[in-house]
Amino acid sequence: VCLDRNILGNPNLRTAFGTRVGHEEVRKLRDENFDLFFKLGMPKVLASILKENGWIIDPASGIIVYEFLRPDNSGSYQMLHLMMQVNRQSEHVPGAVSITDEENHSRVIEQLFQKQQTRVTEELIETMRPVLQDNLQKILARRNKYLAAKY
């Protein structure tokens, strides 16, 4: 329903969705390719929940979807991780969203429909290892800072 409402109400989203999946019918996508339906629908639903509660995803970074294939004894399984920068809506009034925030929300969803998920592989991890290690050090430093605080 959330996807249908946005696609029907916004020509840019309808075009981006149609270009990505080959048609403009959400139910048809669900029936023919549940994997892609979930990859597009789940982040869209989360973005809508955030918007309804006074938060907007920053359109400069959008929603980045990482896809992991994990081995398991019963066969491998797929996992999605989402990354986004979320900001408080400029003038949040329950049930109302400013024009600017609504435009930013639509831009984020359009980007979501246009970009492929990033499949995380060992090769990708190796190329990013120095950046990941630097980020981990910053996370651990922040953790230590907050653990040391006396509240």
C-alpha cells in the first residue's frame, strides 16, 4: 500500500519504479520477483515510518542498501543492511510534512528505485579495509568516551 500510494501520486517515482522493474505495478512485482519487491519495499516503508514520526532521510546520502550473502549449515541466506543519515523534519507538526521535506523524501525514494544494492563480497571488503578500520577506531573511541561518562 505504501509503495502504491507513492508511485500513483508521484510521476517521478512512477517513472523510476517502472524503469527499474519494467512496469509500474507493485503487486505484479511482488508476485513475479519478491526478492526485488522486498529490496525496494522494505527501505521505502521504513522511510515512510520515519517521515510520519518527524524524521527525513538526508537526500544527499539517501538510503544505501548493502546485500550480504551468508553461508549457513542449511544453505546460504541473504541479509540486507541499510545506511542512511536521518534529520529531524524542519517544522514537524503531527500529520503534516513541509513541502521541502516532502520533496526530499520523494527524492530519496526516487534514488532508492534508481540505485542497485551494493553486494558485499570479500573483494569489496579488502579494498575498503583501511577505511573500515579507521571507522572502527572512531566508533570504539566514541564508545569509550560514553562509557567513561558519569551520568
